[in-house]
Amino acid sequence: MDSTRDWRFLGSGASAWFDAPSMSAGAALVRRITTAQPDVDLRPGGLRVHLLQPDAELANSISAAAHELGLTADPSILQTMRLVIDSANPSSLMPFWQTVLGDPILSFRPTPSTPLSDRLHIDVVRTPDAVSAARAAIGQEPTGPYGVALTDTEGNVVDLVPGDRLTKDPSTADWQVLFAAMTYYSVGSPEKAAELASVVAGLADSAGLPLMVDIRPDGVTIDSGKDQWENGEGNARSDFVDLAARIQSAARDLKLTADLTRPRFIQLGLAAVDVPAVRAFWTAVLSYQPDPRQFLTDIFDPNRLNPVMFFQQTENHQHRNRIHIELLVPHDQATPRVEAAIAAGGRLITESTPSRHSLTDPEGNELDIVTFPQP
């Protein structure tokens, strides 16, 4: 499709990643490709551009613009993690998860019998109003040690957690803490979205604080990443609050309005008897990094493009949480990922087709590494 070989197919549309030395450098490409209206995830180290409908001419023009700006493509960074619920009756579970989550990270796979209970655990953090509305729609009182757990009819657990305001000061009224500090602005045009992204990138670069900026046709999400708004040396929290206030002021100068119902934070949890072994497997196969804080078991995508995973200790071999993850990677990355999985203690179950490799981690949790041919 693309003569520059920058683009890869990961199930839906075509994606490219371009390294950038700063957020402002990445935002320069956003401004150049505004009229194409792609989905863009802008990060401190670069940006992912996703075309929902593959278009060779458009992809080539975006690559040309990136190269003119001195940005280099790195297709090996591209990956999509998709969580799969095995269910004897997927249609019965969909309303629950659509109410709680409403996110394409989740899909369903029919199974001939009802799976074991407690197969997976997801943390979802939303605004207090959104959490209350979801609980009311589901008609279930939350349970668990923190009083936030909801369970679908097959025993899959979600902790639906209410967030909080970043501060009580009006200068950050658009911002919420949902494990990450986040805000979302509705935009009336792609030009306005690009303008906001450029302003945010400049402010973040000047403050020396990394941000995640997701640009979509209907709006822009600005996200600190999990706990990053309060991590760091010195007055990290106050520095971030100051940046958040500057971003809010700039957005309002652009006549943009925050939609407090849109932001949400999602992370995936996995219980394990041998946490270090299971954690090492997923760190290797996902090309993640371990959180440096000793009191956490989190691992995260260094490019902040996919969800955080965390690991919980359990002594019960029979009823530990089990998850099934599909990892969509470029066609030329499947073999290195399979090799990394096996080297980290995984086991190859089947290789039914060249495009799907099924593995398990050291405790039997399932992973499918999936690729799509490059036309």
C-alpha cells in the first residue's frame, strides 16, 4: 500500500508511527495533515497516525509530510492490545460491558460452555456521575474490599471507580483525576483540534512534563498517564496543576468546552501465584516496561499507546483470574514476539495459521499474537 513502508495493518485501517524529538515536533505533523482527519495519538516521543479507511495516496502524502519535517517511521512500535471475554452467551454480557466500559478494547469469543468465574479483572475509572449512572443502569450494588466491584453474569469482575476533581480551584475545573489527570474538549473542526494539540504540545514541552494527546474527529483527550501528574521530583503535583490551568485557559481562549463525561481510565489486572514470573512474561511479549516504584506490580507501554497491566498475588491455583488477550502486531513482528514469549516462560499452544499464534503464560493465561497481511 505505501511505497515508504511506513504503514501497517492491524485489523482495521492502516497505522504508522513517526518518532519525534518533542511533542511540538509531532504537533507540526498534526497541523500538516489536518484535512485528512486521521486519528492521531500524540506522545512525547512521537505520534501514531491511524487511517480508518486504507488509502494509499493519503498514506503516502502523510509519510511525505512526516519525512519533510524530519520525522522517522518506526513500524515496530505499532501494536494493539485487545481483551477478549470467553463466554457461552456473549450477547447476554454485552449490555453490562457497554454500560460500564463502552470501549473497543473489549470483544467477545463464544465458547461451548460457561467459563470459570473470576476470569478477568478490569479497573475502570470514570466521573462520579458516570459511575452512579452505570450502577443504576446495571441495577447492582457494588461489592468487594473497596466497595466498587461489579460482576457480570459469568463472574467477570470490574472495579468501577469514581474519580475526583484535580483541584477545587476554578482554574482546573475541566480536569479530573481518574488515576490519570485527564480532560476532554469537544472541537467543531479538525483545524480547531490541530490548533489545540499544538498549543498543548508547546505548553507541555515548556513545562518539561509529558502528556498524551489523543486527537479524534469529535474531540481531543489530554491525559497525564497513570499517576504521572503527581510523580517526579520536587513540586511535581503543583507543577502539573499549573500546566493543567494553562491548558484550560488556552482551550477556553479557543472557545472550546470540556465534556466531563468523556474521559475514562482503563487498566487490566491479572492474579497470579508467581507474580514475578507472570509479570516477566507479559513485560517481554508486550514490549512493556515495569513501573519503577517498588510497591507496584504495574507494567506499561513505554509509548503510552496501550493499557497498563497490574498483577495481584493469589494463593489459589484453581480460581485465579484468567484472561485472554489478542495482541495485534505488524506482520513482520510476529516471530520476534513469539520468540520473546517463549524465552520468558510462555508455551506455544497452536499455530493454526501463519497470522495467529496462540500461547499461554507460565500460569495458563492465553495470548493470541495476530497479524494481518500487508497488501
